[in-house]
Amino acid sequence: MDKINLKGLNAEDTAIILQKYDIPSFRAKQLFQWIYRKNIADFDLMTNLSKELRLLLKERFCIENIAIEKKSVSIDGTIKYLFNLPDNGKIESVLLPPLSVNRLEESAADDEPLNRLTICVSTQVGCPLGCEFCATGYMKYKRNLSVFEIVDQILQVQKDSGKEITNVVFMGMGEPLLNYNNLIKAIDILCHVEGLKISNKHITVSTSGIIPEIIKIADEHKKFKLAVSLHSLDEDIRSKIMPINNKYKLTELIESVRYYYRKTKLKITFEYILFDGLNDREEDIRKIIKLSRSMPCKFNIIRFHESEIFSLDLKGSPRFKEFVDRLRNEKVTVMVRNSSGEDIAAACGQLAVKSNG
Ligand code: SF4
């Protein structure tokens, strides 16, 4: 009989499964704390459980781990982890240094502590959406990650670094909202007081614009932060660089974001990689100003990381500072996301592995 992997079950499911073996709910709670709060994956180390119970657990259950295959450290302190999954699929996660210049600025703006430690995690092996500026989009898409594989990225990095992660951004490989159910279950574990106890205000989910799921998040009143990869406010240009725009049009996407704000009262973040001649023109500035005056939002302006694998001839904008200054002069809330980990291909849009199992 296959053993059941307890890692990846939320508190309720852990209690329900253990109940089938007449294990009382307070034991389920202890087990949940051992796995997520204390990050222990060996039943023998769970000292407040009786010997008999540990024996039963070992017979019927397991606590799996994903394996760190490689670790690359950037000169700026960013660490990129390559993980090997149980089926030999590969994913990457990135641990961001606590005090990079832009996040200093953002921390001050958000009134958050400056000692936060952020991890960028993956939700799929590869990505089916093929954005032109993203290395992950050029990989073969394989599958969604399980809840266990999502949560374990954080647990393994915490164990390896010896530090407690305070912030999680779902901006790694894959489109998180195409793996909605597992994403929500994973966030439930991350935020649970007996789990990793991360505030939902410190969790950001970034989407390329999967409208039905944005509506769902709004209707279900999920309280994590939502970021939308916008990159252009021109329907045709956005379709050219983000094929998903052919399915979920920009105009409808903006409407769904307005709906999200009406329901949640949470300010949306728009991500905007700045490309030369494509989205850094005067008319683009005007469109951003118009949008930002029509709804509470902020813009994350991101430098483009060029790569020879990209099929379109995309170039980073030489007008970066001027563009940001123009928006700030017009009172648009603008954050500049820096290029943490660029030297180890860990920056925005650079995550990709050669073979994904
Ligand atoms: Fe997928 Fe996001 Fe990359 Fe687009 S930017 S290909 S949605 S991982």
C-alpha cells in the first residue's frame, strides 16, 4: 500500500485523514506543527508523539521532501535554488536579499519592516503561456505543481538558509492562477497560525491575467495581494508579447481588476517591463496616468533582461529613469523593481531549466 504524504495537506485535511486511523484531532494539530512550523520531516524526531503513534505513522504515512539539486549565489546576495521533484521535473525558486535598493524604497512606502526575507516560488513545471520576454515560457510545459511541491520550496529554503521567510511572491515558473486549487491550499498552509504563520499581506500572487480566476479571488474574498503582469496598455502590443491576451483581452482584464478592487478593497499592483519603442512611448505614459487615476493601483517598473533565446527582437528601454520620473511627476505610485540575481539568471523573466524531466 502506498504511504500517504502528509506534507501538502492543510490542517483540516490532516485531521480528517488521521481520524480514519482513530488519531485524535489534537495529535493532528501537533503533527501539522511539526511538519510546517518546526519544519521536521522525520517522525522519530516528533518527541511529543508517543512511540506507538510514531510507529503507526511510519507504517501508513510519509513526509516527502523535494531535493535541492543546485544552489547559485549572486554577488548581490540573491540565491537561486534548482529543485528536483519526485518525478525528476525541475523547478527554480529564488531567495531575495533582505535589503536591495528598490525594496528599501518599497518597504518604506508599504511601512513594512526592512528585515523581511522574500522567496519567489514556482507553481508549474514550465509554463504553457509563452510570454515572449520570459525564459520559462520557452521551456517545455510539463504540469502543475502539487500543494506539497509548492509549500516545500519554502520549507527547504528555510531549512537551508536557517532563516525564517517573511514574504512569498508567486512570480517564479508558471502561471499561478492556472493551478488555482493547489495555489489556494498552499497559501492556506503558509498563512495558518500552526503552519508557517506568514501574514497574507506578505503574500503576492502574480498573474498574466487569467480573468475567471481573478473574479473568483474577488468573490472568495482572498486577502493576499494580487499583481497583474500588464506590460502594455495597447491591445495589439500586449497580444504580441503575451499570447494570453488573445484569449483574455486587455479591456476585459482591466474590468476584472476593477471588479476585484470593488470586492476586496485591495490595491492592485501592475507589473510593467520596459521595452525600447514598444511600451515606453509618450502615449504609453498617458495611458498609465489615465488608468492610475481611474482606480487605486501602483506600478512596478521592471528592467528587461535580454536573452538570445527570445524570438522577438526585444530591447530594454534606454528611457527607464525618464519614464519613471514622468510617472512620478504625475503622482502615479511607481516602484522600481531592481535586477536582483541577474548574474545567476535569477532575475525577473530569467528562470528556466534545460531539462524538466
Ligand atoms: Fe508563464 Fe509568467 Fe513566464 Fe508568462 S511571464 S511565460 S505567465 S511564467
